[in-house]
Amino acid sequence: MSFFSVTPGEHYGYRKSRSLGTSVQHIEVIAKAKPGVWKVKFIDGPNAGLTDFVRTGTIAVRWAEAEAFTKDELLLLKVLEAADAQEGHGDETIVTAINSVLEATGDWGYLRSYSNRVGHVPIEAARRILRRARLDPDPLKLDPVSFVDRDGNLNLTFEACLRLAQSFARAEPDTVLTHLEADERDYMERYGDRAYMVQAHSKDKAAHALAREWTEAPEADRRMNYELDELHRVAVGGIEKLHSRFSEIDQQKTHEIQRLRGLILSAADELRSLGAEDKADRLLLALNRPARPQKK
């Protein structure tokens, strides 16, 4: 949902309860009373015309967006109600596997809100993921209670996120496997086998194993992909080192040639100052004579 700052003189929607779907009252912020507390004037409702002090957390939305805000919350309640009836939303391994697979798309938002029951992804990004997953490109057909909120994000139930992740894993197994292997290599480079991180990483490994199953790639193929990725990484690293070494050698040669050329020019100037102009000219001609082509 949108984030905003509170400004004196502006109008907002206020509500004492933070429960989803609770109606908001129209207020005008008069001034900041102290950190986290504002003096406001009620514009409508039973307290219309009265002033009071309210906390920042009770100022829910800019008044111009209040209607869209309320509509979003009512639709979100339907998503949460549907998700509550779905199995698995409390399983951290499945949730991590979903996020790991969909992060491989480069377009995913997150499945973390409201106890892992709601997924968020920008609507255009959702269309791209659906096409790559070989599903209907209309995001609203993925989930009967899905909706696009006022910020342009598609809101999905846990089960819809699971279906999307599994479909993408089957459609682009190499993309997913490469992402998982890169994530695990990054972990090893950062933490290695440090004891305090082993338990946390074991949870990620369980999720990655589940994600690999969703790709439906045989175990032999998955291992081959890993070995090929490792060989590619080593080969690229070796080539980069060789390139760096040869570049260094070329720079040394260029510097030496420039140094010797400078010495010859200085010698020619010295000969000319001693009256040996003909020797100086021959030296300069020899220096600038085109190189002979090498015989094959």
C-alpha cells in the first residue's frame, strides 16, 4: 500500500482501529503537537467541527485516496478469507520455495504479507511472468479473488502464488536451477560453514530442494547443470586472469618502447648540438623507417 507523510493543512482519513475494512473519518491536520501526535479538526461524522489530538498511526490515508483505500481493503479481506481456507500458507519451506522460484523471473514482488497469505507483484510484471510460465496472460484469471490495488500491484492468494511458481519452474527449469545454484554459491562465499548460519541455511536448502522438484528436471540433469555452471565459472575466471596478465605485459612493452624512443631522440639532439647533423639525421631516419613485413 502507499506510504505518505503527514503535513499540516492537508486532509486525511482517520480511524482509531487498524482493522481492515474499518471506515475512515475526514480530518484536517492543524499542527504537530509532539513526535507521533497531531492536532486535527474533524470535518464530518459525529465529531464534525471539533478538534482533538490523534496519533500518526491512526491517520490511515490521504483523504483524496480514501475511497480507493477502503475499496482495496474490502477486496484484500476477500483474498485473506480465501487464503485462510488454503493448505500450506503456514509452511515456511513452501513459502521460501515460491519466493525463490519467482525471484528467478527478475520480476517478482514478494509473498510475505499477512502471515504469508498474500502475494504482491506489479501488474505489468505479473503479465510477463504469466507469459513465461505459459499461463493465461490475464492476471485476474489466475485467482478468482485477485485484484489490482490503487498502487498498481496484483494481490494474490497463497495458492495462486504456488501455482504460478510451479508453472514457471516447469516452463523455465534452467532459469530456476541457475538462480538456486547462484544463491547457494553466494551463501558459501559469504558464510562458508560457520556454525551459527548452518541452521538458517538448512531451511533454505529444504526450500531449494522443493523448488528443484517443481522444475521436473531429472536429478542427473540437475547435477549436470550444476557442474556445467561450475565449469563455466572457473573457465571465465581463468580467462579473465589471462587477459589481465597479457594486458599487463602489453603495457610494459609499450612503456619500454616509449622509453627507448625517447633515448634515441635525445641522442639525436645531442649529436646535432655537437655539429654532427648528418649522424643525427641518419639516426632519426632509422628510427622512423617503416618495419619490413615478415617473410612467411
